[in-house]
Amino acid sequence: MNMTTFDSTSRVRKHRIIKNANIILEDDVIHSGAIAFHEDGIEAIGRFEDMDTEGAEIIDAAGGWVMPGFIDIHVHGGGGHDFMESSREAFDGITRFHASHGTTGMLATSVTAPKEAIDKMLAALAEYRTGGSAYAQLLGAHLEGPFISPSYPGAQNPNYIVPPRTDWVEEWTARFPGVVKMISFAPETEGALELASQLAAKGIVAAAAHTNATYDQVEKAVARGLSHAVHTFNAMKGLHHREPGVVGAVLSEDRITAEVIADGHHVHPAGIKLLAKAKPDDRLVLITDAISAAGLPDGPYSLGGLAVTVKDGVARLTGTDTLAGSTLNMMQAYRFAVEVIGLDMPRASRLASLNPAKRLGLDAATGSLIPGKQADIVLASADLQVRKVWVQGREVGA
């Protein structure tokens, strides 16, 4: 077992220690272990008996699980709010809701909308980030659209689809430096290759989404910087043995990281198992694609100006069979990966925490439980129900 133990030569006062815990590491689980941490980071992982408890708050996990906080790189809303509302109230509501289910970091995800609406969201996000969040961290923005294909709009509003605009990207990155982390687009559209190159040069994740591209078109985009696939299998050209399409490229191209919505509605469990077998270990990411209805009862809602109906927890464009995001939270996705897909706990944790951290270039700071990293921590019961959540060592409401 690769266990990190407490170094008595570097003792400092412990703010909190969780004991009697099953601690999920990157490749292992420490059973009946303890973790010490404070707002400056994780101090030690090992045996409770080896730790200096003076002045520390002791939390008994009672045989439950301690895992790194989840990072959701594709989430539109939750708790009755949508990021396109572009207000502190909405951002607080979304980050509060998802933090209560174990998410400690997320990308505020837009929808296909007029440029003015996207500008407004980015401006509100830039301002919000300067003050910090009391709940899950907003790590930046994921712009899902408007540079997508009319052939696969999914639940995106087709009235606002436009070809890729590199001038818009230049404006966004100049006005809101460091805010835009990912942009999704259809690789087959005019100007998409130039956009892929531009995003790669700026350190922004270039992602394929809502696309009718051929396999060869995806490969050409990969050569220019495309490195990610949004909600794999959904709203993209499927696999055919003579034209592998977008799905074939995602499955076979190791340079592409694949997102998947693990809720049992968007993708059949066999499809997720196929992804898990096909993708390199660090190239698969769990997401929620949650909308404002997450955490709320069935009923009428909206997404990007389109009417949505939630029935039995499943969101669809009203009057159609088209799925419209999800009502998923990350702990539900994690449980699905373990209990239905059959992934072991450390691998499911990598998909929900470490891999998205790597995707954003944040894995040196977060995404796994290692002394020196941020104390982004989830304490769950033995049956994987969230008990407590800490973001950078600060407890948030659960």
C-alpha cells in the first residue's frame, strides 16, 4: 500500500482531523485511516494514532468514505438557477446546491445564446470570481455553443447557432482574462480548424459538441488542437463500421478526453462500459450537464429560452423525446459509476475529481488527496451519502 504518513518533524496545529475513515487515494484505499487538514491544505494522511490532535476538531467518519471533492466541468445550473441568469444570487444558488452533493469546483456552462447574453454571463462570472464563493469554486467558464451544428442542436436553441468566430474569442479573452476555460464547437463547421488552433494556443480546451463531423474531420481538428468531447454519444454523429464518425474518433483517439453523463438515461450502461474500456485511464470524465431543475420536483422549466419538462427526474424539451440536460448531481454520477458500471472506488474518483482537474491544468493543486494539495474533501457515509464537504478547508453547508 502506498500510504502517506504523518511526519512528526513538521508538526503544526491541526484544524481538523477525520478519523475512522476509508480514504480514497488515486490508486488505493486506506481503510480505518485519518486525514488532517486546514484552510492552507491537506497536512497528513495515515493513522490517527500518529497525529498530533492538540487543538484539532476531531470528526468521526464511523467507517464512511473520505474522497476528493468532485469537479464538474459541464454544468448549467441547479437548485432553481441557471448560469445564464448572470447574477450573484444565481451563482450562489448553483454552487450551494452542487456543493451540498460533493462538488467543490465547477465550470459555469453557457448555452447557445446571443453574444450579448454570453458577454453578460462572462462579465458576471469574472466579477463573482474576484470575491470568491462561499460554496463550490467557480473555476471558469465552459462555453457550450454557439459554434455548433444545426444538424445536432439537441436542447440548444437553433436560433442562435453561428459559425465559429475567432474575433469573439479574442474579445472574450481580452475582456475576461483567465475566465474562459473551455469552448465547445462542431469541428466540421467553417472556421472550426482555425478556432481549434486559436484555443489551443491560448490554453483553452477545444471541445467537440453537437456535431455531425466525419471521423476524418475530427482527426483534422485534433491535429489543430481539439482535445475534448462533450457529453459523449449525445448530440453527435454515431459509430458506423464504414464511417466511424465522431463517436468512433472519440473511442479510438487517445488525445481526446471524453465526458459522459452517468445517469442511466443519456447513455446505456454498456456505452459507458465501452468508454471505460476504450479510453486511457486519465481520458474519461464524469459530468452532470445539470440544469436549473436539478434538486427540484418534476414540472415545467426552461433552458436557453426553450421549454423543458421534467418527469420522473428526466428533463426533455417539452413535447419531444429530446433530452435537455439532466437533474443529476456528481455524487449520483459517482454512485452510478461504482454500483452500475462496476468501477472500483479509486477509478471512479479519478473520473469525478482528478481527471477533470487534469483537464483544467489544476491537478497540482486539487483533484486528489495528497498532503500539500487543497483541502477539497467530501465525507460520505458507508452507502455514499454526502455528510460533510470542505472547499479549501472551509466547511460548506451539506
